[in-house]
Amino acid sequence: MGNIIWLIITVPVSALFTGIGIFAWKRKEPMWFWSGSTVSAEEIADTAAYNRANGIMWIAFSLLFWGCAILGYFRPLLGGLALFAACAAGIPGLIVAYGKIYSRYKKQ
């Protein structure tokens, strides 16, 4: 029963991050990073490439969660530890990756 609960929690979260990545990739306007913040088209030199990079960033982050979902189904303790590590390293990693993406595509 615990395995099913694990999947009920981790699969939607994984799908959410994958969905954010797809949304960012296909978006016509520049994708934002923080809730409530916006990035104007005037700030970004190549919106399509900027959004593609954002989409790849979010999809890569979601792969950590998909991996944890699968691992946790078969090895719950290991999956929980991996999920903790994915959050502890992944969230700061997202911040750093987004900073690099924004710097790369920001108009000079």
C-alpha cells in the first residue's frame, strides 16, 4: 500500500515539472522563473532559445523526480533519500541554471 501512496505523490509532482518544461519550451513570450516575476521580451535577445533552455532545465529537473518515483516504488527508503537529495541539490541547481540561462540570453 505504501508503494501506491508513494506513486500517488511522486508521479503528479514529476508530471508537473515536466509540464512546466513543456510549457516553457512552447511559450511565445519569455518564460519567468520566480512566481510573480515577469521577463519582458525586451530583456531577451532570442526568446525561442531562452524558452527552450528553460524548458530543458525544467525537464531535466523533472527527470530527477521521475527517477525517484521509480526507485521509491521498488526501494522506498532509497527513493525517499534520493528525493531528499534531489530537492536539496536540485532547487539550488535550478537557481544557478536559470541565472546562467538569463545571463546568456539577456540583451546587452
